[in-house]
Amino acid sequence: MKIGVDLGGTNIRAGFIDQKTIIKSIANPLHDKDDLSSTLDQLKSIIRSVFQPGVSGIGLGVPSVVDLDKGIVRDVVNIPSWKEVPLRDILEKEFNVPVFINNDSNCFALGEKYYGHGQQHKTFVGITLGTGIGSGIIIDDRLYSGYNCGAGEIGYLPYKDHDFEYYCGANFFKTIHHTSGKQTFLDAQNHDSSALALWDEFGSHLGIALRSVVYAYDPEAIILGGAISKALPYFEKQMLVSLNHIHFPNSVARLKIYVSEVEHIAMLGAAAQVDQYLKYQMK
């Protein structure tokens, strides 16, 4: 039994999880983001509301880099007061159980490893498509976070006049085409030719990003998550066309591409940090 926490810049979600089942969960808007003490009190209160006797640990996913050795969270996106927070020490003192913290995209990948499509693969990359691009890497069944918790940030790789995040996230719709992914999705459902062409263009960019992933990691699978991934039927064809322009065609021929199907995967992935710790402690 463990607690999973998905800490975002807008909401906090926490759940009490037994095996692979969320027994109890809660989600609240995050208030007073300029006040560190207030946000920490709110986080503790939400965790306390789902905490049960017998919990073996707490796992958190945060939109930031994390000092994994010390459990220090730095420069959390959209929470101005969280510049350098010794979060692990704070929560272990409060709840007296082990606490594990990682980047939210890494937690997405870990969630897929324990609860989703990643269960059938030893090595894969999880990619979230939303405001930007986040990614997490599983190698030989273990999360690889990198030395500074920054591994796999393909969104920041240079591409054209910006980077992949600019062309494969919300900016593609909002900044370049002055619309939104949601509206483009709705228009595509109504067979609007302009919207369908926009998704083709998006798919071409994303396919090149995935090609970089294949060159870097040669994974068994890529698992797409985030709101934009739900539009895969509209951008999949051109994504695959771009992806297949590669020097190692066999790497793509054997590659599996999925869309995440598990509800609350970020929260489950955060909790899976406890599972991974216990699994490798016993070896």
C-alpha cells in the first residue's frame, strides 16, 4: 500500500493505492502559490486525507528537476515559491514513511511500466504531449533519470528555428497557427480540411522528434500520453511517414507505439516509485 501524489502548477492529486487499485483519491486546486508555507500545508493536508495505516511509502511527481539523492525540489513550474524545497525531509518528518520524488514525466513512464503498456516491455520511452513535451526513459525495467534528473528532455533538442517542444506541443497550435489543439481536434472530427491538414503538419514534426528518440535509445516501444495524444488517429499517418525516414529501418519496423490508456497514470506512476524502491531493495 502506498500514496501517490501528482503535484501540478494548478492542482494537487493524491491517492491511496493498494496493489494496482486506487482505493481513495482527492484532487484540489493549489492555492497561494506565492506562499511556500501555505502550499506545503495544503500538500500535507491532502496527503493526510488519503493516508492509511500500513502505507509503505509516498511517491510524488513534480514538474521540475529533483535532487534525487537529497529529495530537494527546485524551480517548480508555475509555483513561484518553490525555488528550493527539501520536500523529502519535510514529508518524511510529517508522515514517518519513506518518500520518493521525481519529475512528472519520469513518473508517467514509471506508471506505464507498472500499470500500462510498458508492463510488456523492458525498454521504452514515455512521451507526454501537452503544453510542452515531457519524456521518461525505462531501461531494462528501471527508470533512468540521469545525473541531474534531466534525462530524456527531447522537447528541448534544437529543431528548425526553435526546438521540438515549440513544434510538437501546444505552441504549435497556439503560437504558430493561432488556435488550440482542442479546437483543431473538434474541427477534425467534423472533417474540416484545414484542421486535418494541421494535424498532418503536426504529425510530420512529431515523427522527426520520435526519430531522434529511436536514434538515441533504440527502444522497444514509445508510449504517448498527454491531451494531444488522444488525437493520434489524425496525425498518426504523417508521424509514421516522418519516422520511417531513418537510417536504421529495422529499429522502426520492430518499434511499438501506443497511447496511454490508464486513468490517473501520473499519480499511479508517482506511487510506483515506492514499488521500484522496494523491488530493488529486496535484491
